[in-house]
Amino acid sequence: MTSSLGEPNLIAIAGFFLFIAVSLGITYLAARRTHDAEHFYAAGRNITGLQNGLALAGDYMSAASFLGIAGLVALSGFDGLIYSIGFLVGWPVVMFLIAEPLRNLGRFTFSDVVAFRLRQAPVRVAAAAGSLAVVVFYLIAQMVGAGNLIRLLFGLPYELAVIIVGTVMLAYVLFGGMLATTWVQIVKSVLLLLGAFLLAGLTLARFDFNPLALFQAAGDQYGREILGPGGLVSDPIDAVSLGMALMLGTAGLPHILMRFYTVPDARTARTSVSYATAIIGVFYLLTFILGFGAMVIVGQDAIRGVDAGGNMAALLLAEVVGGPGFMGFISAVAFATILAVVAGLTLAGAAALSHDLWVHVIRGGHASDKEQLRVARVASALLGVLAIVLGIAFEGQNVAYMVGLAFAIAASANFPALLLSVFWRGFTTRAAQASMLTGTASSLLLIYLSPAIQVDVLGNAVAVFPLRNPGIVSIPLAFLVAVAVAVLWPEPEAADGFSELERRMAVGAGETARSNGRSRNP
Amino acid sequence: MSFSGDLKRLNAARWRIAIRLTLAMMVLYFGFILLVAFRKPLLASALTPGLSLGILLGALVIVAAWILVWIYVRWANRNYDSGVAALRGRL
């Protein structure tokens, strides 16, 4: 089949500009209400449960989910579904262990919670290191996806495409803060669900609306083993390692955790996770249809012909079942998806730099709202430039795989310290610091020693570390280090603060003034 | 009964159900991953034409995640929130 991919697509271009215009309009409205840090980071804490559920889904369903998983399923069948399922099962963990304590104990970032009864500065530095490592890996994946998409649709050079995405995203974050970012996520979530439903519907119409007929056609065409596990998970330990990273990583993603501060209370936080889990689950079930649909209707050779990684499978499917106009629509949706995720990530990175490092470490917890906001904006601009540079440097990386690594870092660096800080009275400042730094450093080091870098990038014959995902080593290591350090060097003051933490975790801050950690609450 | 005693009991009840549900999710998901890793031919076997055991179990893991979240929300809305409200009233 011949595809118009690679030539400028008018509907896609119109869709891009429409989305950019609508989202800048939202940003303009939001900017008029964003005067202080409370609005910039937490949208004034006035977001409803359904809105935040959609926004959480918007932050989560990235280019990796939509383009990457559809491509993985189209090229390797069942194996691609392992990602779909892994990305969903993190949400119940967020719900049960993290969401409500987080909402009641923190203000802007998850380090507020870890630092609640510990010494501020050491915890904040370690938490910012972990957050920034996750944000940077995640950003690279999104920028690479966006660059390729715009290059293919507009016929623009890759570098220019990355610069455009970075600039537009910065405009939202700089001026509209969390409120603009939240509404951009909501619009994007609705568009993405609509697009995925339409595409799945048009695909299933060719199979009498029977998914089993579609799967059977895939089996007939490519062999029945395509419907079962294959080569992608050749190493069982690697499969478990990836599974651990996906399941526990969600509960450590700074841009997701930050969303829980945009709602008024713990009950709304709970409601928003249940909406998010429902929406994201439906979306991932649809990826079953989209992936196998592209495999059967477009064909694996045609998909590989456009992009070796299969990232354009969903767009090719849209063109075959709905024509170039529909492909333009789906492309605009994919573009909106990436832009929104990049905005959320940049905001989370800016919060780590300004709220955690600048305000709490450099200024000792005392900074005026005006100063905080200025630092946050400078931090956002720096991160935007960094995202553009890294996006250009990492052209050609596999998008879904990079996101898998970001999850591994999040699960090792942030999740253990966050969980232990609300769960274990004996947890200490040193333990938090050691756990977060060990998690960050070990996951980064093991990624560097893995076959993906040593063999694929550096061209060595063998890798020092055999697994492609470090989760199975770095996550337990971060927990072990935390427990060992806390037992060896107890911190009585931290244990004393636990009763206040328990009270706040259940009843929230209520009408009392919000205190933030021991430094301000002697 | 003392405020702090009730608070401890409420938090303990929440952690108890949260940990049980988390473990249930882990057992289901890692059970699935271990089958993927070690029982490939079993998962490839077709139940009816087009439906392999692997695809069915994968979809069921997603449905199970929904059900576990639903159980938690129902418990928290019915039991936990009223406990929190009672404690707040005594502040």
C-alpha cells in the first residue's frame, strides 16, 4: 500500500494549529488567575475528581502508550500487550498506598511528604535528584516521539520540529502554570479517547465488530504464535524486572504525584484515581484492537517500511480505515498528547528545582510568593531548553523503551522513600537520603551497563549487566538500604514526628495553618 | 475512647485493607508475568478461534485492577470517611 505519510497533511496541520490555538487560549485565561505559587503548582486546589481523573489520564497516556504500544503490538503481537497491562496495574498501587496520604501531607511535591517529619534540606536534595532524573528520561522519550511525528507530517526537519514542540509547551507552563496544564491535559484526554474509540470502531467494522475475528485474522496471517508470548521477553528475569518497574514506577512519577495537590481533599484524590484507572484501562484495552488492527489491515512490512520501530502503526491504520483526513485528525491527537505530557513533566521538574531546591534548601524555607514564582518560571525555561537539546541529541531512540527506563528510575529513587516515610515510624532522614540516592544512582548505573547502552549504542560484544531493565535489582536495593540505614542510625526526633504525621494523614491540615516539616514547626 | 487511640485504629484499618489489596494486585500481575515468562506455549493455546489464553488473562488483569480499585473506593467511602469525619469533629 502507498501512504501519504511524509507529505504535508492539511488536516493534520490544521488540527495542530487548532489545538495550539485552543490551548494557548486556555493558557491566557489561566494566566490571569495564576498569581501565586498555590496557583502555579496546584491550580488553586480547585480541580474536581472527574477533571483530575481526566488530567491524570492525560499526563499518563503519553506518546509511548498511543504510538509506541500500538506499534509494538502490530510488530510483535501479544508481547506488546505486556506494556499495556503493566502500565495499568501501577494505578491500584497509587490508589491504595500513596494518593490519600500524599494529598493530606504535602503542598506541591512528593518531597513535602518525605520531608514532613525529617530534616528538610538533605531530603529535598536527594528527592530533587531522583525527580529530575525521571523527568529528563521521560522528556527525552516524548521529544523524540514529537520530533518524528512532526517531521513525518509536516515534512519539517527533525530539529526544527523539536524546537517548535519545546517552545509551545513552554508558553503554557510559563504563563498558565498548573491550571493551564491541567486543562490542556483534560482536552487532550478527551481527544485521545475519542480518537482511539473512532479508530478502534472503524477497524472493528471490518470484522463484524468482533475482536476475536480480528485476532483470528492476525493468527491466520502471521501464525498463531503471534497471539502468545514471543521473543520480546526472551529472558524471564528481564520480564519480571520490567513488570516491577512498570507496576511500582507509577507511584514514583513526580508529574503524576504532583496532580494530587490540585484537588481540595483526600476523598477527591481517591475519586480522581478511580476515574483515571477506569479511563486508562479502557484506553489500554483499545490498544489491543489498534495494534492487531494495524498488523492485519496495514501489514507488518508496510509499518516497518515507514518506521523501523513501528511508531507510526496507529497513523497508518487511521489512513487505511478512514482516509488521509482521518489520519490528519489522529496525528493532531497524537501531537496534543505529546505536548500535554511534556508540559506536565516540565512543571514537575520546575517544582523540584524551585520549591524543593531553591525555597527549602537555598532559602531555608523562607521565600516570598513572588520570588518562588520567578524561580519556578526560570526553572521551567531552563528545563524547556534542556528538553529541546536532549530531544535533538537522542534522535532515533525507541520511545516505549525509554519510558520503561524512566519508570525504573521512579520506582527505585522515589517510591521506596515515599512509602516508608508514611508507613514506618522508624524511618529517618539519613535513610530517606540514602534510599533515594541509591535508587537513582543504581538504576542509572545499571542502565549504563545494560545491553541497550553497552551493545546497541557503544558496540561492545557483551554488557556487564545482562538485563535491559534494572528494576529487579535497583528497587529492592533502595528498600534494603533504607531499612539498614534506619536501623543502624535511629533518629528519635523523626519518630516523635510520626504521631503528627498519622493525625495529618487521616484528618488533613483542616483549618489549622499549614506547617511544612519540622524546620517551621518546632 | 481517646482521640489518638481512635486515630491509630482508623489508620491501621486503612493500611490493612490497602496492603491486602496491593498484595492481591501484585499476585495477579506477577502471576501473569511469570506465566508469560515460563509458560509460553500454554498462553499461546487457543480457547476459541482467535482467543488465546494469554489475551484473555491479560484483559482479565485489567478488569481485576478495576475491581480491586472499586472494592477500595467502596470501603473507604462507607467506612473510612465517616471515621475521619468523627475524628475531625473532635479536634
